[in-house]
Amino acid sequence: MELHKAAAPKKVPSKPQHKRNEKDIKISSNLVGSEEGDSQQLSCSCGEEQAKDKSKKKRLKGNLAKKDEGECGPEVDVITGKSPNKNIKAPQTQASKESLLQNNKDKGTKSGRGSRKQLFEEYMRTEDVSAGLERGELIKGVLRINPKKYKEAFVPSPDGSADIFLDGIAARNRALNGDVVVVKVLPPEQWKVLYQNEVSGDINERTLANQMVPKAPDVIVEARYNEDDEVIGKMKNVCLHDKGNELLLQVVIIFEQKHSRAASGFLKFLPNKNFAMFSPVDHRIPRVNVPLVDCPADFVSRPGDYENVLFICRITHWPADNNFAEGRLAKTLGQAGEIEPETEGIMTEYDVDFSEFSEEVLNCLPQDLPWSIPAHELSRRRDLRKECVFTIDPATARDLDDALSCKQLSDGNFEVGVHIADVSYFVEEGSVLDQIAGKRATSVYLVQKVIPMLPRLLCEELCSLNPLTDRLTFSVIWKLSPEGKILSEWFGRTVICSCIKMSYDHAQSMIEAPDKHFSAEELPPCSTNHRIHEIKEAILNLHNIAKQLRAQRFESGALQLNQLKLSFSLDKESSMPQGCYVYQYQDSNKLVEEFMLLANMAAAHQIYRTYPELAILRRHPPPQSKMVDDLQEFCDQMGLDIDLNSSRGLHRSLNENLGNDEYAAARREVLTHMCSRAMQMASYFCTGALKDENSFHHYALNVPLYTHFTSPIRRYVDVIVHRLLAASLSDLSLEEVHKLASHCNDRKTASKRVQELSSELFFAVFVKECGPLDSEAMVMGVLDQSFDVLVLRYGVQKRIYCNVCLKAVHFRKVGKRPEMTLVWEQADPSKESTQQEISIFTLLNVQLKADGAPMKYSAVLKRPSALI
């Protein structure tokens, strides 16, 4: 494990030029989306929306200043005439409001709107949409927008074979990334010939959507409620390509708004306008006109003071005749480039609820502390407190979900237990606590902190399986042979007392030194009821069984496409990154993983047997066939012995056919990244929503049934699974369970993306404070004027543009194999230029350095050594 440290990393001082707003502007409930970000079903036609807009314009409530374009001003106290937001200048009287409206009219904003050209099509009526979907003339799916080319968007084809292209902003028709949309096929005369000039690492970038670029985060492959295979059968009239032409689609309605309609970004002053321009950091979100009354009081007189200030804006309306949306400033975050404002912007955009838990929620928790298990509850459970039970977690973990136990039986077999915190005991179904947990759906793990799903009293105390403390658990206990064969299985509620809190490193040291005698000083505090030798023997036995289970899984067709994960060491006072390293996945991690997988599979079979229509499971569809075919052709032309016909073949290829030199791991990582682009997302679903049991299958694990049971402190789905196992779930309908599964999919996807962005944020700060950083890199993909690399020292992926210090760039494509020749200028004009060949797997030397923009850094190709 390599830890890169700076000798003396600089601190980033917090120098906000303006006070940060403590309260968000309250936006009226009839605007797009709610404050909580609940997704909405579109239930009115465009005509109805326009009627509502006209109605809004006629209303002038005492506490809102409304502009004639349908924009709402900030909340204003009708007595004092003051805005609750101190940074916002509000009209003070009704007369001033009317004056503002008159100014708008005088500037022609209203009359200009009537003469504008319609840029977007009006949305189709919902009854026509339903009929079109039933006839198979329309397609419903989740919209993905290319993060590097915001004019390109995609929806998955109904049969899962490929992605279908939407060309340009007009085709998206005001839908945002992650929205569920319904699309129509444009007339053939609008189709385009597939162009070949942009090529990524293996196939046409346009065709593969995102083969070489990061996959849009809000992509969810969902079980479609009330849809069956007949819908796919009806799609035979909708082809993807026709005689070399690329079929184009257009959004006809936003079926469900999944995007929060919130964004972080910057304000730009527009002279002689009554609004400012908000430019989101994420280019996939449109620029937004916001009323000047939303802006800080001195924004008009001193706009330069705000050039580097981050704001939160919420889109309220996007007119059909305007490239720009309309919206409201919701908050001033602070200086761009500082970790906390940037982090809050990320969380707000992805609708993460990071507010403190209310008193009403906290009142649902036990009030008499310290809490102890009631005697009547102990009598109802299997008592395992005398057993050798222990936890293995990251050293910094405070929410301990799971514990393990293992003892050898007289017949040579083993009794192995997985013990999971019994969160459902404390979270009463239907309570306010249950509602907020269901809404959050998951804990969000940022680099510097955790946004918990449950109050910390539960996460870190009452539910956490802390050592030397009696805790309520839900256990699955097996009798296993030394080879890992399940001989018997038991599920039930238990009580345990963990004897020690082990870190992964502690367990790893025992695995690596099985004969070593570990002293008490080398380990965390341990119960006097169990000797260290007993704990070590249990870990070694679990390790041996886990190796058998893992080998059997991969032999039977499981696939693992783990990508590199960046970890940070932080300053304890400032939380600034002091060092970073690629996280090393050890045998101790694999040990825990195997038994958590085994427990999750056991829980899936148990709840499906008991609730065949209401079980909440997790499925993983096979990869998109078109992308797999193209990737296989590319691998063949590269001379790579890669078998993409099955998950088993792919796993073997990645682990056996890429050489054994020092760069084999890097080649494996590059190819893993390519393969990941073809994979679909795993998702939760309700078993009653899918008629074909084969569609329950989990491709990567290659198992028929799978669910999540082992992390109820941080995942709400696991709480539901616990209730199903305990038969304590009240009567829920199929539709309710389906909606719950869909919501958990949304929140899990958002959480994953927020975690990725948090890591990117901290690495950008690290580069700024400790850079420039030099590293070897391996080429992952080649375009006509740029190429993507994997930076080996840090595990990050960057694009390098061929626009500096080069005399010429020659791009060519041999079959599906893209190659590039760089012609470098010589420092000595009398010498001939030096050429550098670039193709997939080429090793290069790069330098990472901070850009002028906040939180941005770039990768620069270093000159070949021959030129230095």
C-alpha cells in the first residue's frame, strides 16, 4: 500500500466574503418538485400546465413578488416587508412589487415571450402516451446524458440489447438526467448516418453511449410494474438502426421526474436585465434565469464579488420557447473550492437529506438511558452471549452492522453464524422514525463524514454491535462442512455479546501469521471470557471456508468487476487531505464478503418461500448484447484472449489471460473498466412485479435469488427484509412494495454518485495542495484528438487532450482498434521531430496539476525521455 504524502500540505483558509445563508428560500408547493425532492408522476398535459402558469401570473399573494414570466420572488413578511434571507433584497411594499412587474412589462419580457419561436415540442397528453406504450409505438426508459457531451443522451432499448440515441437538447425536451421519459421515433428523414470520426477505446463512442466515459450516475434498471413480456414483443416495429442510419428519438413526456431540479453553480450579472444568469457546475443542467430579487443585496452593484461564490438554484419552470430554464436561488453556499460548500452543493443536487433529525423522530427512541434489553425480550430470543462472536470492520467504523462466529464441532464440521443488528426492533413500522428512514433509504458515506439513515443513538449505540455489550441481533446459523457445503440452516432472533472489535488489518495479520502468538497489546480490548487464541482459530477457520466458497462461486460462473478505490488520510483538525492511496482489498475483506453473500442468498430464499408475491429481492440483468459483441470484436482485433460469452468466461479471462508482469494488474483494470460499460445496473424489485422467475437472476453473482439482509443500519431495504423474515410486516400491497423498491434504487444510485463525487472533490483538493503529482499511466481509450488514461499511482481516470507541444497528431483506426501518433516538437530545431505511438495499454508518464478553476485538475502528458 503506497501512501503519498506532502511534506507540509497547505491549509485552505475559510475566507467567505459574505455571510452564508442559514435558511433556504421556501418555494411554493405548486412548483416543480418538492423541498424534499420527492419524485413526481406527470399527471397533467402541457395545456393544463400552461393554464396553471396563467393562473399563477394572476395571483399576487402578500408574501410573494411574482414576475410576469411566472417566476416567484422570495418569501416576504407581510408585516415587516423583510425577506428571511439576509443576503436577498426583497421588495418592501405592494407598490414596489407592482412597480417591479411594470418594469418587466416595459422591458418587453412578456411581449417578447409571445413572439418567440417554439424550441421544444409540447408534451403529449397522458392518455395518448398510455395508448402509444400499449401499442408499442413509444418507449419508456431512464434518460442518461453524457457527462462529457451534454448534447448526447440515451435511453435503454426495451430488450436491453443496446442504448438508443437522442441527439441534441431539443430531443430531450427539457428532461434532465435520471428522469423516466417516454420517447417516440422521429421520422426517417430526420435519421442520421452513423458517423465514424469519434472513436473510443473499442468501438464508436456514439454507439456505446459511454464505453470510455464515466457512466451517468442516475441510471437504474428497474423492474417495471404492471409490464410484461408482451410489451417487449410489441417493440418489433421499433428498430434501432436501419440500413446504416441511426434511428433518432425524441422525448414526448417526462413520465416521472427523478432529478432533483437543484444544482450548484455561479451567478452572472446581465446588464439591463431584471434577472441574473445561473450557470450550473454540471453542464447537463440548463442555465437558469433567476430574478434579481433572489440575488444578494449588493449583487447588482458589486457582481465581481460573487464570481467565485457557489449558489444553489432550483429550477421551477422551463418554457417551451426558451433554451434557458427559470428558477429560484435557494441558498448561498460559500466560496467555490472549499470542501464544505462544495460538499453541500453535491448533496443538495442529489437530494441527500443531511438535516438534523427532528425532536419528533428522536422521541421514537428509548428515552431511559443507558438502555438495557428487557427481560421479556431476552426470553423470546436464542441466547448466544456466551459464544465467541466478533466483528471485523474498517478501523474507523462506528456503525457495526454484522458479526461472525465459528466453532468446530465434534464431527469435524463447523457451526458458522452471521449475526446482524436487529434494527427492526427499534424502528417500529409506520412510525415517524420509520418514515424518515424509508425516505432517506441509505446512509451516505462521504470522505470526511457519514450522513446516517438513522439517528446516531441507533447507528452508533443501541444497534451497533459494539464489543462487550449485549445487543439484539437477527442471525443465520449454518452447519458447514470444511469445504463450505451447507448441511443445515437456522434463521431467528438472537442476543449476542461481541467479544472484540477487530479491524480488517487485525484479521489480516492473523491470516498472514497463523502460527504467531498475538499479545493483548497488539489487539483491541477483548472479553475475558474468550482467549485471543480462540478468536484467531475462529478467524483462520472462517478464512479457509471462505476460500472454498469463493472458489466455488467463481467456478460456477460468478463475476467480479471491482474497480480501484481511492482512500484518504485527513488532518484531524481541518479535515484536509494529507495523503491518498489506492485501497488494498485483502483476504480479510474477502472473508467477510463471502459470509455476507451467503447470508444474503439464504435470506432471499427464505423470504421468497414465505412471500412469493411480496419478497423484495435484488436482480442484475445480463449486459447489453450489442455492446458485448462490439467489445468482443475489439478484443479479438487487439489479440486479447477474452471470452465474453459468459460471466464465468469473462472472470477467467480477466484473471488468467493478461500476463503476469508488473503491469498485468493495470491491464486488468483497463479491461475491467471497458467491460463495466456494457454492464447493466443491479436493482431491487418486488417479486410480484415480474412474471418470469428467470428475470430474478443476478448476473454477476450467477445466482437465482439474492437480496440485502446484512446492513440494516445503513440500508432500508435490509430493514424490510428483516421484517419479512420475522413475519412482522403489516399487509402491504404489491404496488407499495414495488414503489418502495424503486425508491431504494433511486437513493442507492444517488448515494453511490455522491460518494464518488466526494472522492473526486478531495482528490482535486489534494492535487491543488500537494501537486503537481507525477505518475505512470496506461491508455484506456483513444479518440481523434484526445485519449483517456488510468493514472496508476492513484487509480483515477483522466482525459488528455492533444493540444500542447505537439507538431502534429495522426489518428487512424485499424478495424475497431484506434491508434494515434504524436509528433513532438524538438527543443533543437535542427533535430528531427520525435514520434510517440498511442494505443490501448500504452504506458505513459503523466503529471496531474491544478487548473485555474476551483476543484479542477488536469492530466498532462510528459515529454518522452528522448526529448528531455
